Amino acid sequence: MVMKIEPAVVDLSRIRVSCDRCHLSSLCLPYSLSPSDIAEINKIVKHSHTLRRGDFLFRSGNEFSALYAIRSGSFKVFTYTNDGDEQILGFYFPGEIIGFDAINSNNHFSSALALEASSYCALPFTRLEELSMSIPGLQHRVLQLMSREISHENELVTMLCNKNAEEKVGAFLITLSARFGLLGYSHTHFKLAMSRQDIGNYLGLSVETISRILGRLQKDNIIAIYNKSVKLLDLDRLAGISTRCNDMRIADSCVTPCES
């Protein structure tokens, strides 16, 4: 019998008018800065732009002009393979910043698409650089955020190379749990705005494999699913699945192909 649960009520749509009053301020650029520094940042930020589901924040090849702080909703960032197929690089949620990939070349390498009704603030990068010269804490924070992006990329490479299909799905859910918890929302009950096809693309698995593993986890009472709402019923078991390969210290013998 499939367990039904009420969809999680996760309000990611509240929009604040300034950085110093934003409920995401501890996750975005103003982290650890003084009120006067935040006031200076607030002067250059272009606040609360809105997008509908399916709208692009930017496209691959667009000229780089700003970093984008997500205020509500969610985005997928992707590029295209040589064969023209979409390759998802990551999913982003409120409090996270998109656009670091374009700093080096002044053009966006990837595209960012809204997965649902979303809003964001634009931080003009030239102005941000100028302000960083007078606010050392801001420069340090930008470097921290760039470092976090590199760490996320390294984690993805590790996940795709050293885990089998079930471990990848487990690690994906555990990672989302931690990120939603950081936002101050439930870390055990949340909405998956992305499709199963998108999840499979990101993890290197087919839609059928994703559905089969989610069904198995639900049958084993580790998770419960209702439409796009997911409830993690047993975090310890899910964490055990996601780290099983490393814990057994047999990474070389774990299944590494896309499907298993």
C-alpha cells in the first residue's frame, strides 16, 4: 500500500525589499558584514526580479554582467554536450548565488532556467568589485562563495564516479535535506521542483532507474512520496545508503557505470 502524505508547505516565495531585512541574509553576500557595509551593498543590488516557470535567468553565451542571488523558487543550471543533449550541472535554491562560472571569460558557460515561479536579486559585478576594494569582508565572502561552488563540483564528481545508482539517489536526497535545513525549512519534508528526468540527467541515471529506486526506498519505509512532495522517514538508513561505498572502503569495486 502506497503511503500518502500531505504536500509540504515550504514558503520560498516571500520577497524582502532590502539585504539587511532579508531572511536569507546569512546565506548570501551580507553574511558577517556590518550594518553599514550591508547598507552599501544594498545601494547597488537590483532587487526582486521575478520569473515564471520555464523562463531563463541567463543563457549560455550571454555576456556576464552580474551575479544572481536567488530570493525564492529554484533553478536548474545546465549546458549542452557536443551531441546537443542537455547536461544538468546543478540545482539552486534561495540564498544561493548563480553566475560564478562566467567571471573568467565574461560570458556565461551555462544556462539557468527557473523550475517554478522564482525571484532573484542581481548584483552588478563591476560595482561589486569596486565595493570589495573598500569592504574587505565583502571580498572575503565572495571568495568563500566561489570556494563553495568548487566544493560542490568536486562532490558531484565524487558522487558520479564512486557510487552506484541507489547510492547516488540516496546522496542526492541527503544533500537536499541539508540544504533545505540550512534555509531554515524542514530537512525531512520538502518539495522536489525538478522532474525525475532532470534528477536522472544530473545523476547520470535513466528516468526508469530513478523511479525504481524511489519506489524501493518508499516500499522499505525510508521515504514517502506524494506527487512532488518527499518525506524522509529514516534519515539514518538513507545516510547509510548514500555513504555505503565509502564506508566499506571498496570504492574501486563499487558500481561506477551510469546504470546499476
